[in-house]
Amino acid sequence: MSKICQITGKREMVGNNVSHSKRRTKRKFNVNLFTKKFYWVEQDCWVSLNISAAGLRTINKLGLDAAIKMAAEKGYLNA
């Protein structure tokens, strides 16, 4: 499972750990990602998505059908 949100396209970012002496070492900022199943009323089926917390808020705001169509247009959905 790749760490990419299927609704918003968010992925892990790269940054630095900065110590007290200002030494910098590379680190990753992971996205808050989880797998969730939704019932898609328009298609009459269950859909399992890897989404972030921001993606869940987008689905709550726009609705599942509109969010999936928007993600498909932008190329975030892989299936």
C-alpha cells in the first residue's frame, strides 16, 4: 500500500530533524492515512479507499460521488 491519499493526492513529505546543535538529518513526514469503506449510493456498491483525514473531510463536504469524480479527473484514483 503506497502512502498516497486517493482523494486529495497527499503523500509523504521529506524534511529535516534539527537537533539542539542545529545538525540536520533527513526524515519523512507521513500523511495521516487509513483504509475506509464507503457505500457508494449512485453505483450501489461498497468502495474501499486509502484516504487521509483531509480526504475524509472532503468527502463529508462534497459527498462521495463528487469527491470520487474530482479525484478521477486529477488522476489520484488508481483503479
